[in-house]
Amino acid sequence: MDGLVVRTPYAAISEVTNSTHFNIAVEISTFNQPIATGSKLHLFDSSGNVSSLTVGSATWLNDTGGKGNYSIVTSTALPSGAGVGTALICSSLSPTSTTIHNSSFTNIAGSAVMAMSGDLTIDGITASHVMYPAVHIGDNVGSGGCSRNVVVRDSIFDSCSWRPKLETNFPGVITMANVHATHTAARNHNVTIHNNTFRNHLFDSAFPAINVSDTKTVALTDNVFENTHRGILIDTATVTGLTATGSDVIIDNTNNTQTYAELVGTFLDSSLNGYNGTKSRYSASPGAKARWTFVAPRTGTYAVHIYKVVNSGSDTNAKITVTHNGGSSVSYQNYTTGGSDWVSLGNFSFTEGATYTITNERSAGYLRADAVLFQQL
Ligand SMILES: [Ca+2]
């Protein structure tokens, strides 16, 4: 069962008398719910573009076969190409806006939020151990609907989405996709995913944190991906108007045997805290070597950092190697001086979807391994 389903009913033109007089069938029974004079009909063409008509008058006819039927007269004509079967939304039958604010979704065998509606804001939610895509923006099989003007911001997604969306095998913590067979023209419009943290999403290397298809105008800004295989995956064939900036990728060794590896030597848990109070590891083995694996969410330049856990007796000359589009760059870090903190390794360029590594190789003293950070510039 899903946590919350926010859904706008779709309609379709069922009969055309002339260009300003036609019937529509709403996909659910409406029980004579009025469609207000002056309200808008938002029509979707075959490319998913939206045009709007103003209702001059609307008369409920009946509910048949689970659908509400209306006779509509508009003041302006149907756009060219519109006819029987054209999908639309009646603003009069929809809420003007919906906000889901400061809510928690935990241990859900479904999605936390199914968004099939317009003007929806998801703000400050926490989702943990949600089995399917924690937020699905788009429609569902058998329940037409797509989303316009959706914002997901300031939210935390932890250990979610270890199963793809059931009907589509579509993975991701936040997914945008339309899968309904009837209203294939309708697509998501104007979606913003801002300042969210995605944590512990390592269930399958093919699973992205944000998986985008079927959407026009998408902004993915200032999101943090911590222990995720891949932050962002874009279906370029069905996505237009994409902005993706300010992504931070953190690869930590805590509960991570997939993008963190201890290649050489025997490592043990340390009593010294790592990044954000997490566990750090150490090794005194000759040639000890740890590796972090990075998949770039978008092509571009990133500021690269390693978290240095400082202690006397640690490696005074740890060999840190970063692979990037220009080859590999080596620097040496003294883990006995300064305070424990992020240390800059430089700015490097990376290609979306490609895999890179950082390694730390022991010279003398204890090798200390914790986390690395890539900040999209
Ligand atoms: Ca750690």
C-alpha cells in the first residue's frame, strides 16, 4: 500500500458536436459534481503540450460505466488536432494546490507519495525503508493522471526503494514516469527536486536516486547523494528542459560494501569518528589500500575532497589518487596534523554515468579510511 496518493482525475473528449460544443467523460464517477463556468479545461496534445479552454457552460449528463459525462460549451474553439479521445483535466474538479509538509513515512510496502496531480509541494518529509520509489511523479497503470508544477524539497530519503515500481520495473527513489495506456499523451510538466538528501541506496548498481523520464521542464538542484550508486539518471528521449546543478555526492564506508572497498590489508573499525560522526576504519598492513567508487550524476567539474581522520600514529604520507577525465592525480596527505575534516584534492572533470575512483594507499603509520565528497561546481 502506498502512503499518500494525490491524484487529479483525467477526462477525455467523448463526442464532438462542433468546435465549441463537445462532451467529455471523466475517468471516475462524478455524481453531478458541477464544472464551474469560467473554469479551465487543460487539453493535452499528442506531444504532451497543454492548451487551455474556458468553460462557458457545463451540464452533467450522467454517470455511466464509472465515468462522469458532461456536455461542455466553450467560448473559444478546440485547438486543431483535438477531437474524440483527447485527454484533459478540468481545473474545476481538481484542488488548486496541495502541500505535504513535515511528514514521516516509514516501513511502507509501496510508495510514500504517489503524485498524479497538479500544483503539489512535498516539503520536509522523511521517508525511510519505503519499498518502492518513495515519490512517484506520474501516473499509474489503470489510473491516468500526470503531474504539473510539482516541488519536492528539503526532504530526506533513507534506505528507500529497493524494489522498482511494481508495474513498470522502473527503479529510483524519486521517479518521474507516465505509464498509463489510455492517456499516453499526458506527461509531467515543471518538476523541481531541490535540497533533498538521498542516503543508503546501494541495493542495485542500476538503481538511480532520481530517475527522470516523460517530463518537460525539470530542475534538480542542490541535492545530496550519500551512498547511492548513481544520483541522477535521465531518459533523454522523453525529457526536455533539464537543469541539474549543485549535486553533492558523498561516498562513506559505513554500511557500504559496494562503492567502498578495502583492496589490500586487514582493516578494523576505529574508535575515531569519521564524517558526520560515522565509523572510520584503519589498517597497519603493509601496502594497505582503500578505494571509493564514484559515478558522476552529470557531466562537469567537481570539487573533490577526502575526509581526513587525524590522530597521532596515523599515516604521515598517505598516497591519495583521484581518477578523472584528465587521467589520474596523486597527492600525499599527512593524517597526523590539523583537525579531522574534509581536505580538498582539487577540481576535476567527470562524465555523466562514467565510473571513477579515489584510492588511499598506506606509506607509514595507520592508514585511515572514511569518506570522500564530490561537489558539482
Ligand atoms: Ca564513515
